[in-house]
Amino acid sequence: MFDKSQLMRGTLEGCILKITSLKATYGYEIMENLRSFGFDEIKEGTIYPLLIRLENKSYITSEFRSSPLGPNRKYYSITSEGVHYLHDFEKYWGRVSISVNKILNWEAM
Amino acid sequence: MNLEKELRKENNKKDKLLTKENDRLLTDIIVYLHSGNLCEYDIEIIRKELLGMALEAQVRNDDLRNVVGENYKTFCDELMKSGRQKTKYEKALEWSYILVSGIGILFLYEFISAGILVGIKTGWNNLTLEMPVSWGFALSTACCVPAAFMIFYFISRNSFDMNLWKYKILFGCLVGFSFAAILLIRIFMGKMLLCTVNVIYPLILIAALYVLVKILETRHTNYLAQTHK
């Protein structure tokens, strides 16, 4: 069976960076954004390790802010390194997605 | 002030607000994370964040299981891969702490039990600071520390499965075998004298090392707390 996790990891990292580039946001909100764009199976548990990885790479930064729903929430925002990475991701994704679609739509002559 | 202790205290308070199921799952997750290569402070930070997620989920009438997803191990493995890995310095501090406190406790136990034995046999006036160190003590101490580590690793690596009989039996075997091995060493080599020491010197050495390791650990954790988060 097709293992989605490898493909998803890199793709989601780019998507998370895009979401955090729009405004400072927290895990649950990122998950809801991703779901609203069709990533239906995403859970907070899927993106939390990715947020840690992106933070360790210094692509995003975080701070705790108060929340109306209980304990403080961790808000993530993109860093300048993250913006560079996101630009590279966007360029590469554009090229890869065109190529992959071409191959998948290719029919034998 | 140790910032890790403060964080743990804060987390322990929030822990009490969790439902039983969420509390059990979070405990299993945190125990499992200890089998990886994440440092204690980073695990406490993860605990803080997962507590936040769990408490928010409770407000939404949801639970931590849905937040994390069904495969807890995969989630934890991803966390262990994504998190900052322990540095050599952190590993050295951790091992120093385990060795110094482990050896310290066993030495103190040996000193007190030997003292009581001498007191009972020959009278309390005959107590001296000279303590005979047997091969049995030295070897059993050398076995105790890795055995304790193995048991700890077994529990943490299988935290999600410890309620299954297979793991309970394996755990029992591991503990039983370790205990039996240490006991046999003590029985058969307990009277083979290695040397005699004045307990003051090793006690001072162990206490000094313990204080040194604790100071270095606290300083490092506070540095992490101020720079990383």
C-alpha cells in the first residue's frame, strides 16, 4: 500500500511555512487551515513533530500567548530563514508538481 | 533556581486537570519519549505543549487520543526524530548523574547495613569508620547500575504495551533475573575482601561529585531554558 508519510512530511512542511507566513498561529489553527484545504486526515499530532523540526531548523519561531480555552498557546511565526526556504519550496514544488502531473497523465502512444 | 524543576512543577499542577484517559495516555507518551535521545528539559517542554493540547481538547469535548492520532508510537518516534538530539555534554552529565547517585546510594546502603551488622554482632561501641569492601559489593554495584538502566529502558520502550501479559512477563523475568544475579554475586562473593576503606573519603568524594553534577546540570538546563524557549 502507498505510504503517504514520506510524501506528506516534506509537503506539509512547505504548507505550514506558508500558513505561518500569513500570520502568527498555533497548532490547532494550522491543522484547521490544512483541513480546510483538503488535508482531511491531518491531526494536531501529525503537525506537532513538524513544527518542532521547523523550529529546530530556525525556520519558525514560537512564543506562548494566553488562550481563552485554558492554558497558554504556543504561537508560531516564520523567520527570515523560513521565508527563504518557503520561496525555494514554492519554486521547486511548482516544477515538481507539473512534472509529476505530466507523467501521471501520460498515456502510452 | 532550577528552571526545569519549575517547569515540572507547573506541568504537575496542570496534570491534575486532565481526565483519567488523557492522563494515562500522556504519561505513556512521556515515558516512551525517555527511551529516545531527547534531553530531560526538552521532554518537559513537550509535556507542557501536549498538556496544553489535551486541556484544549477537553474544553472541546475531545480527547488527547484524537489529537495525537491512533498510532501513538509513530507520533512519539516522529517527535524523537524531530526534536533536538542530546549533545555529548548532555549525555555525559546524564551518565555522571546516574553513576554518582547509583553508586552513592548503594555505598551508603552498604555502609549502614554493615554498621548495623557489626553493631548487632559485636556491640554498638565497636563501630568504626573502617569499612571492608568485598568483591561481592564491587561487582554487584557494577551490575546494579546497568540492570537498573535496562529495566528503565524496557519500561520506557514498551510504555504503550506494559498492560499486555507478554510484556508483564518479560518485565518480571528481567527484574527477577537481575535481582537473582545480584543476589548470587552477594552470596558467593560477599566475603571475598577487596580492600578496607575509611568511609569518610568515598562519602566526601561521592557527595562532592553529586553536588558538582547537579550544579552543572542546573546551569545547563537554565541556559537551555533561556536560549531555546
